[in-house]
Amino acid sequence: MFKKNKKNKKEIYHLITDKDINFSFAEAFRVFAVNLRFTFAQKFSRKVIITGFNENMGKTMISTNLAIAMAQSGFRVLLIDCDLRKPCVHKLFKDENTIGLTHILCDDVKVDDAIKKSQVDNLWYLTAGVKSPNPIKLLLSPEMSELLNNLGREYDWIILDTPPVGVVSDALILSNNCDGVILAAEEGVSDYRQIAKAIEEIKYVNGNLLGVVLNRAKNNRRRYYYQYSYGQDK
Ligand SMILES: Nc1ncnc2c1ncn2[C@@H]1O[C@H](COP(=O)(O)OP(=O)(O)OP(=O)(O)O)[C@@H](O)[C@H]1O
Ligand SMILES: [Mg+2]
């Protein structure tokens, strides 16, 4: 369906709000959002991390489309770019990464001045902000815990886009301040050992693994180009 553009792969993102988006692609995210919603039926505010073992697996694309699908269901949603090493969320909203999370954590700006309303109803986003020499220190800081606690009072869902767990530990660090972790995997690229290792690491830090999303599924017999397995191996 969507072919990779090798020359400029990082710049092309498909959003479920695009006019010409494939129906099955958009529908898969709507189903994903419904399932995720029922996983936390009893809770008011939910913070969910999207990560994966490797780079370039579609973590940011999945985070953003999931956030849009949740917002379209009527929830107040905040998408946070917690990838302080390779910030990308701003690109999906055709925005700049001038003020963001790192500025809030360093007390350079107020939270309300950094969070932006997207063109999608009920959806706000917080870009990563200026690159930090020590992202782990920032994500581990009491300021980050306090920020997530406070934001949890304002939004029904907070989706955190993070770097790959197979490369850096940022997502693992955040998992203690969040309600669950979703792993992205890529058909034909992610192997069993990588997924098992990522699951082991999430469990080691007492993270709540919610499920694995299979991106770029190639099997035509499947109903969706984009697949997920869900609620497994908690
Ligand atoms: N299912 C898909 N269909 C089409 N294009 C996709 C799909 N998944 C990801 N892509 C494209 O692949 C590229 C990489 O995706 P993305 O930036 O979301 O990956 P990532 O895992 O967040 O990468 P990084 O590790 O660098 O943060 C983007 O251009 C994105 O649009
Ligand atoms: Mg990314």
C-alpha cells in the first residue's frame, strides 16, 4: 500500500486524518484505540508509552495516529514527544520544535505555553524541545514525574512517543511514571529475540506491557495492512 521512500523516508508520514488515507489503515487505528480504551475501563487518566526495539519501526507514526484516533473518540488527548534524541512529532503536525518538553523541565517556559492545540479536535501535542546532552537525567527528574502527574489531571489520555528500547533506556525510565507500554514491531525486520529482549527489559523495570503492535504487516491474507496483537503477556 504505502511504499517506503528510500531517499527521504523520514519525511513521509501517513496520518489517519489525511484525505486520501487507506480505509483499512485508518480503521486499524480506530480498533486499536477502542481496544486500548477498554483495557483501562476503570481509570480516569491513562499514560501510555509507545516504543519498539529498533529505530525506524514506525513508533512516531503509531503514537500520532493512535493519539488522533483517541481524540476522534471524544477524549482529551495529549501526545508528548519524549524522544529527546531524535525529536519528530513536530514534523507530523508540520510544526517547528522550538519550545517543548525540555524547556518545561528546565523551567524555561510554562507548561501552557509549550503545549499546542492540533487541528484535530481534542488533540494537543508537546514537542520535545531543544536537544539535551543528558536526556536520561531529564526523564528521570522529579520535574518529569510531577509534570506527568499534573498533566494526568487535564487529559484523558497521554501518549508518549519514545526512542527504541534496544538502543537507549529512555522508554524504560518513563515506564514507572506511566500506566502501560506498547511495543512496536515490524514484520520481516523484528525478530523473536529482539521482541523477547524488549519484553524482558520492560518487565525488569516493572513496566506494564500492554501488547505488541505489528507494523508494516506484509501478509495479504490479513485484514489490515497494519496489525496489532493486544492484551497479551501482561
Ligand atoms: N505502516 C507504515 N506505512 C507506511 N509508512 C510507514 C509505516 N510505518 C512507518 N512508516 C514510515 O517510516 C518512517 C519511519 O517512521 P517513524 O519515524 O514513525 O519511525 P520511528 O520508529 O519513530 O523512528 P525513530 O526510531 O527514528 O524514532 C516514516 O517516514 C513513516 O511514515
Ligand atoms: Mg520516532
